[in-house]
Amino acid sequence: MIPGQFLGIQSRREFFRSCAGGIGTAALWRLLALEGRSAGAAGALPQIAPRAKNIIFLFMAGAPSQLDLLDPKPRMQHYHGQPVPASLLEGLNDPVIKNSATVMASPRTFQRAGQAGIEFSDFLPWTATVADELCVVRSMHTNVNEHHSAQLLMNCGVPVLGHPCMGSWVTYGLGSESQNLPGFVVLTSSSGKGIDGGSSLWSNGFLPSEYRGVTFRSTGDPVLYLSNPPGITSGSQRARLDTIRDLNELHAEQTADFEIASRIAAYELAFRMQVAAPELLDFTKESAETLALYGVDQEKTRPFGANCLLARRMVERGVRFVQLYHSTWDDHAELNQNLQLNCEMTDKPTAALVMDLKRRGLLDETLIVWGGEFGRTPMNEVRRGNVAGKEGRDHHSYAFTMWLAGGGIRGGQVVGETDDFGYHITRDPIHVHDLQATLLHCLGVDHTRLTYRHQGRDFRLTDVEGVVVDKLMA
């Protein structure tokens, strides 16, 4: 079966070329992308030598505490329980923190791992085993410290609704190598509450709707209502889709509606997914060793482990961008208990993903990103009381930690530094837009040229900012 055979590409191209306005050009471009010909190949983007083909973004929604996981601050032990030094909070407008906050040193122990001796918390023993593959960035910063807005900024480049997310921008710019699966897939798991930003974090915004992230489930039907109901055969489904396609093309001719080509593409992709998606979720051909590596055989690690294994299987099948959301890490209270639970659920599968991709020769072409929307404060959260053993940390946008691995990233290094309290960055600050620019660069895309004209303005993922961070790359 040749790519696009279901779509009747030649006749549709002739049809769309004859349409009024911009629908012909847009639809033709999308048909080229469907055939695996990227926007760059069609001349829409400059070509940078790509370092990666795919991205797997492990988004820890709610913001993990960097001070308890990846950025140790031993000097805080001397100040534990004492008022926060006034010089540290200069310019802070929160009178609650300024008047009553006390330093909260981490109770975690840290050990060095890998040839570079990168420090990891005792809550991350499995991640520590892949230290030499990781680039730990301790100097991330962002503009906002409210969950939904900060999650939008990290994922969509702006802290407001209605803009495309990173996965949508990537698939818009590069297309997908998979003909039978979406180019952008979202997987979720949770230790309790849901994700603050919800589906707005994988929205296509003002891009055509085919670039929206498709949410998959790790059990049952991968996508709800994907299977045919009883009595509907593949042949009758094909005939029905042919009729719907013809009606949609007539409607497009009458209205020049930009979204109709996306609707046609969505129906056709769903038809192909009816065969491809169940096979994707069939783990029976995976070895027992692999299932144990990801923790799929254990109750606590199974949800996130299955998603990590699915992510590997997706990039093997050409899916361009896979995003795993795990929530919530928003620990204003009971930090130690909650942090331990989330790490027990995610640490082993995360390390397994890195190890498995490497041994299969896929890590060099797959870029993995791990982190949340901001960090946590070095002081005890006081707004809910100072109950011994129930302490937590508040939101912190000035400095936090993420890590990257694979696809053009230089592993075995720490980039950036914060002060003795982890409050301010003291070396190599990296803004969210800089991270986004660097990820696109690794994929071979100039972030300043990946634009979409909307309401009279050329928009891009990095808004009007962002620089590529050379220190992160091999």
C-alpha cells in the first residue's frame, strides 16, 4: 500500500489547487507531509543538520523539588529552621514568606554517580545508574509561578490559552515518519490529582487541528471508540469513509474551509490506526526482562512504566513527538511522603527508557527531556501550618532543574549553578524559551523560522525570545 493511497492524492491535489484562497496550498502541503515529506523538504524551513529525529518529553506536572532530587545544598543544614536571610528575598513581594518563612534543608542524602560524579538524591537510585547519559541543567528559570500559566509557557511558549504546544509545532514543521500512527501522542499517569493545564497543554491552538496531540490509553482501546462496533467490517468502514471523504471535498469546494482537509486526514488516520494501534499496545512480543526493566510487572510502576515502554515502541514506529505527563508533584505539604511516592512510580521506568533506547541504538536519534514547569522554594511552606513531618515547599520560578539525554545532547555533565540556598541562579541561566530553541535545533529546525501567520502576525514557539544553548549539545 503506497502512502496516501486511501486519500486519492492525485485527484485531491487537483481539487485543492483549484480552490479559492489559501486552502489549496495548505492542503497540498499537508498531503506532502502525510507522505513523509517535511516542511523543510518542501522548502518552507531552513535546513540545520539534525541531531535527533524524535522527542520524548517526560513532563512532571506540578513541579518536582529540585532541592530534594537533583540540586543538593548541604550548607542549608546550618540554617535549617532559621529565618531566611533577608538578602536572599530582596525584591520578593510575598509578606508571608518574608515575615515568617524558615529555611528547610533537605532530609535527603545525595550520592555521586557516573564518571562525572553527578549528584542524585536517594529517591532517584535508578536515574543515577544512567548518569553518564544525562545532561543535568540546574539553572532553568521561567516567568511565572502559577501552575497552569507556567505549564502553558513550558509547553506552548506563552502563558495564555489558545497557542500551539511544542509537539504541534514540531509535527507542523517536520511532519511524521509514521503513516499509521499520529505524529504527536500524549500519555498520562498520576499519583492523585490531574494535570492543572489539562488538554490545553497538548492543543494545536491556531494550527490546523491535525497537529493536536492524540491522547492514548495504555490498556484497552488506545483511543476511545477506535474499534468498529459489532457488525461493521473493515470493507464497510472503508466504503463509508470514501463517501464521507467525497462529501467533505464537496463541502470544501463550496466553503473553502481550512479545517476540512484536516477532517479528511483525521478520518483516514483513524482507519489506519484501527490496525496499527492495537499492535502497538501488544506487549506479548516484549521479553520478560524488558517488561521487568520498565516495571510493567509491578503494580506501583506499571502505569508510568507502560507509558515509557509505549513511548519507545512509538519512536520505533516513526512517531515524531511523544509526551508523558505524570502528576502531581505539587507538594505544599507532606513533601517527603509525596515525593517518595512519585519517585517510586517513575524513577525505574525513566531509567529503563534511557537504557532500552541506548541498547537498541535509538538513543542517538531520540531526545529525552525530563522536568516540570518550575521548581520549589528552599523555605518551609508556612501557609498550611508548620506541623512536624508535614512540611512542604512553595512554587519557585527563579531557579529549577531539568535534565536531557540522547539526540545530540552531551551527557555526563551538569550545566548551570545556583546559590547556597538554590534560590537564585549564579551561572549559565537558561530560560524556558532557550530550552525550546535548543530542542528545535536538535531536530534540525531554526526556531526563528518555524512560524505560522495568525491574525496578521507571525507566531512561533519561542515567541520573540530564545537562544540555542551550545553547552547542552555534543
